[in-house]
Amino acid sequence: MKVENIKDIDKFFKVIDECKGKVELVTGEGDRLNLKSKLSQYVSLANIFSDGAIKELEIVAYEPEDINRLLNYMINK
């Protein structure tokens, strides 16, 4: 799923941390990075974070409840 216009990075990571299953960031090269890892969060997003917002990310969640949690975040952010 594509996630767009993330302005509150802390809230986004809080939602990721609340997920029960694996949540991955898909890079432009097709690599998948585990967003539940704090190190991966900082390393992967440092490259695409600019101007206080993230314009677009592609993430993959595997658990239905995590997908719903992420969709709810995107709708209500």
C-alpha cells in the first residue's frame, strides 16, 4: 500500500510499533526493510525524509488487523 503525506513522523512510527505482524518499507530498488526495527526506521527514512514530511512510501503489512490499523491512520491523520 502507498502511504502519502506523512507529517507527524512520531505518530506514524507509533502506529507501526502497535502493529502485531511484520511491516516492511519497499525501497525503489524493490528491497524490503523491516519498519518494526528502530534502526531500519532511522536508516531507511533518513534518506527520504525532507522538509518535515514524507511525501510517499510503499509499505507492506501482512496481518489483516495491521492493514486496518494503517488504513485507519491514513484516513484519520
